[in-house]
Amino acid sequence: MTIIAGFSSSRQGSAPLNLAAQLARTTGEKIIAAVVVERALPAGVDPIEDEYRGFLASRAGASLERVVAQVRGDLDISTTVHHSSSISQGLMELVGQHGAGVVVVGSSSSGLLGRIALGSVTARLVHTSKVPVALAPRGYPASPVPLQRLTVAYGGAADAVGLIATGAELAKQWKVRLRIASFTVPPLTLFGGSIERSAEELVVKQWTSKTTDAAVQQLNAAREQVSIPDVDVVIGTGADWRAAVDDIAWETGDVLLLGSGAAGPTAQVFLGSAASKILRHAPVPAMIVPKRRISHGA
């Protein structure tokens, strides 16, 4: 399988390629570093447009080669310049052409350093992709170390993709540790009045117990199909989503695994509201997997 590391013609920061390289060192897959040049008209319609797009492609290709030269090492990395009506469409075209299993992109330049922010291109991609999308935090550095652990963000009833089973399969394939995490932000008020601290703690405790039991139940079901060693189940709570995400420990080599929301179309990525909040505050790379078609006859 192939990893597509995607870039725009105007931006070739190394973060997506750094994450793609870390994935490749984990999976043994090859990387195609691809810059997508957007064009409004098909080739041959407007000579001036063709000349300008050719200039952009030449400049972007040369810039991409310089980025790849800094990362390549012993990895199998090739480059390509692809013309398409949009960056997200172009990346999906490349996925089809090369049979790629994942697309890796970077965070918006407007995001915080070390965190993930979706720009217009990445937002569209994570809502339309038919393969998993991995997102590198802004400024994500190169690392000679492969991935070490997958943290599955379990959303209870909102889990529309069987994410724990997917995470278990990936953890076995990649030979990494597996962790299951849920996050909650307790309400500060209820029906216009304040919740007493003792009542709030009881609600959180009950929710934690219920969520942990449900996660373990899915984990045990996954163990019937995949051999899984010991798995940590952790709960992050806080006054806001950032505090909840920071409430659990993160390590170098972690990747957060998020699943499509229940509202998303089958076989496509669709990021739900809770997943969006978790993603925004994640201090590690994240991978979003598409919703799978579930057979009720199985």
C-alpha cells in the first residue's frame, strides 16, 4: 500500500512528509509526495492559463524536491506534480491512481504550533475522503522513531465505524501499543442553575464507569477477531475540551485515531462535532478513518 503526502502549490512545509515518513517506518510502505496545482480550465483551453500553471508546477515541484531531499534517508519516496480542479479532488485522484491507503496532510498555518487546525482544504478533505486521512500538527518535526502507540478516541453511541476494532487491527499490523480514550466536559449549569460539585462528580463517575464498560465490551468483541495484548482504557475530563484532552498523558510516537460521525455517508470520512473538538486540541498527529459499511447479516 502507498502513502500519499499531500501539498498545495503554495505551501510545502515539511510537517506532512515528516509524519508520512514516520508512518512509512512503521508500515514499510512507500511514499508519494504530491503537490496539487489547481486549474480552473482543462489543459489546452487557454494558452496563458497553461503557461502560468506550468510555471507554478515547475516552481512547486522544485520546492517539493528540496523538502523530500531533507527527509528521504533510506525511505522509498517519489514525487509528483498533479493538476486538478481542487487540492482535495486531486489527492483523491492520486489515491485512485496509486491504490493509496492513507493521505497525510498538514495543519492550517493559522493554527497553534504543535496543534491541528483545519483549513478550507483539509476540512473538505476530512469530510469527503474514502481512505483514512492523517493530519500532522503544525510544525511537526522529523523523527527517526516509528510510531509507538495508537490512542483510539472512543465516542460511545456516536462510534459509527467500529473504531476499537479498527484500532486493534491497525495496532497489530503496525506492531504498536493500543490505548482507548474517552473525553468529557461536564456541564457547568443545568436548567439555568448551578450543579453542586458532589452531584457533578457523581455524574462524571457514572459516565466514566458506563463508558469504560462499553469500551471494554467492544474491545473483547474485537479480541475474538484479533489477538490484542493488554490495553489501557483512560478517561479525560476537564472544564473545557482542551483540559479534557490534556487530562491524559501523551508521548512522542503517539497517534490519535478518530472515527467518522454517525451522520457521515458510508465509506467516507465525516468528522462529528465531538471529534472536531478533540482534534483541535490534540497535541499529537491524528488519523481519521471512514465509516465502514456494516453487514447486519454477519
